[in-house]
Amino acid sequence: MRTVTVTASGVVEVIQVPDPTLPDAGSAIVQVEAAAICGSDLHFYEGDLPYFPVAVGHEAIGRVVEVGADVRRFAVGDRVLVSSVAGCGDCVGCQTRDPVACLAGAKVFGAGELGGAQSDLLAVPAADFQLLTIPEGISDDAALLLTDNLGTGWAAATRTDAKPGETVVVLGLGAVGQCAVRAALALDLDVLAFDPVPGRVAMAVGSGAKAIESDVVAEVMAATGGRGAAAVIDAVGHNNTIDTAFAAVRACGTVSVVGIHDLEPYPLGILMGVYRSLTLRMTTAPVHRSWDELIPLITQGRIDTEGIFTHTFALDDAAAAYAAVAERSPDCLKVKLVP
Ligand SMILES: NC(=O)c1ccc[n+]([C@@H]2O[C@H](COP(=O)([O-])OP(=O)(O)OC[C@H]3O[C@@H](n4cnc5c(N)ncnc54)[C@H](O)[C@@H]3O)[C@@H](O)[C@H]2O)c1
Ligand SMILES: [Zn+2]
Ligand SMILES: [Zn+2]
């Protein structure tokens, strides 16, 4: 089969590898119908996480083509979405339906240990836990967002603990930030949104956010009577966005980080944080748990999932697709690869 592989910083190749086989009786093989490129894949592509070669991709929908003898909830032919984060499915941690809590350690597809989802076929361990039949009323784009980005945005927003009417800032308006904006609006928060790419700010404004034009801290202070925001979401993953978040959040507020930082440690000012009674939340998407909350919000029309996917490429054109996403242009926000 074909699998998209980052072989060096800035180099994407579609290579032939043997088809995956069932790793154990609880696993399934999914024939990928569409796989998305995430900002997290770009960390390999852009050399922030220089582990090469790596078969990439962790956001996929497709059809079950093989199941192990112990798989109970799925059969060949089922159309499913695959959680980007995987747990063993059996332990007390996985019982919380947050794979990050798995006692065996959460694993992410397309990061070395598990296969990459930007492939013809994907082996899925603990399939009864990791898979979800694509529900009635959920479009393919929505299903792809439920594998990762929407659960991430939802966790980013809910974990601000902000109350309806309070001001929340979203820094970074890629697909994750746009999902965080939409989630925060569904929670009736007052959302201020910033990205250096004006077209991405315009998209967030189209969803109902208010624009921050350039000076985040000054504009947040102006909008909150000098108090600061109840919470700031970092959907970028740079030291300077954390700095900005701490400067724009009010005393007793929350900084909610979902952006993936590089390998350099951030110099956290504990004195400043204690003095101002700040809360720092850092979150990997609790994907499985988010499905129960998000699916009703999508089907009731309270969270719009349209418009986030802007481009579709053939799997064979993955190199061009990565180059397009990495430009962070106003029009190319998120890309689907179709095998
Ligand atoms: N925690 C999780 O579970 C999880 C899940 C998915 C993605 N992520 C991470 O979330 C981050 C965003 O993902 P994405 O797919 O939206 O990526 P992306 O690269 O498409 O979006 C990042 C956005 O940040 C903007 N940006 C750059 N510098 C900025 C600054 N100083 N202030 C404000 N905005 C700035 C860019 O213009 C871009 O629009 C990535 O780091 C990704 O790895 C985390
Ligand atoms: Zn992702
Ligand atoms: Zn587990």
C-alpha cells in the first residue's frame, strides 16, 4: 500500500510499504477514504520534531475491511472515524474515555509507534475503543474533524472554565483555532480572535468572533476595561503566544494551551503565576469523550463544521498538499487527502 512519509525536514514522499496485518485479535484494518493534514503533522514536516522517516497522519475516516476475533462492535463494511489518539481500551484510564489517561500510555497515529493515517490502509488497535460508526447527520468533513481538531478545540474552550458572557481570546486561527472559536461560541463565550493572517481572522469573524487586529494585549485590555480576558487559548504553540496569553489574561484567569510546542522548555514564571492566581491548562484532545458532547451540538446546528476543509488532494499529491498547508495562506486552511 501507499503511505505518506516525511523523510526529512520539508520532504514528503508517498512510499510503498507492505499492507498492515492485524496486530492482535482486538484490532481492525480500516481502508482509508479520506485523511486530513493537521498542524501536528507540520511539526514533523517543518523539523520542529525531527524524527525521520515518519509515516504521518492521524485523522482518518474509512471502511472496516478486516476485524480480529475479539472485536465486538464493528464488522467488515462499517463506515467509521478513527480517534487520532489511541488507548488500550481496557484500563481504568480508558474507562474515563480520555485516551490520554491510558495506563499503557496514549499513542497517536502517524507519530512513529502506530501507522500513519495518510495511507491506503490503517491498522487500528483496540478497535472497539478507537472507532466510531459515522453517525447519521454527520458529514464526512465533520467526521474527520471529530477524529481530532474539533475535540481539541472543544477541550481548549471547555477547559477555560469561562462562564457565558465572559471574554475568551483565541490565539492562532488554523483549523484548531477555528474549532476553538466555534466551540467557545457554542458555550456562549464572548470570543476575541487573533492570527497574523487577516483572512483567517475574517473566517473567525464570520463564525461570530470579534477581530483582534494586531496588538493582542492592548486590544484585549481595551475590550475588557483594562481587566484582561477571563481566559486565553493558545492554538499556536510558540513561546511568544504563551507570553501573550499570560499578558492578556486577567488575574485569577486561565491560560488553556492546545498548541504543540517544540522540544525547547518554556521558561514558566511561577512567581508571576502565583502572584496573579493564574491557572495553566494543557490538553491533548480527550477525543473519545468529546464525541458524546460534540455530536449532538453538530446535529443540532450549534457547532458548524463547514468551511474548515478548504482543499482536497489525491494521496499521490501529498507533497504538494503539505506545501500548500504549510503556507498558512488565507484560503488554504485544512486539506483532505483522498487515497
Ligand atoms: N493538543 C492537541 O490535542 C492538538 C491537536 C491538534 C493540533 N494541535 C496543535 O495545535 C496547533 C494548531 O494546529 P493547526 O492545525 O490549527 O495548525 P496551523 O499551523 O494551521 O495553525 C496555526 C495558526 O497559528 C497562526 N500563528 C502563528 N503565529 C502566531 C502568533 N504569534 N499569534 C497568533 N497566531 C499565530 C498561524 O498563522 C496559523 O494560522 C499546532 O501546534 C498543532 O500541533 C494540538
Ligand atoms: Zn491532528
Ligand atoms: Zn488504557
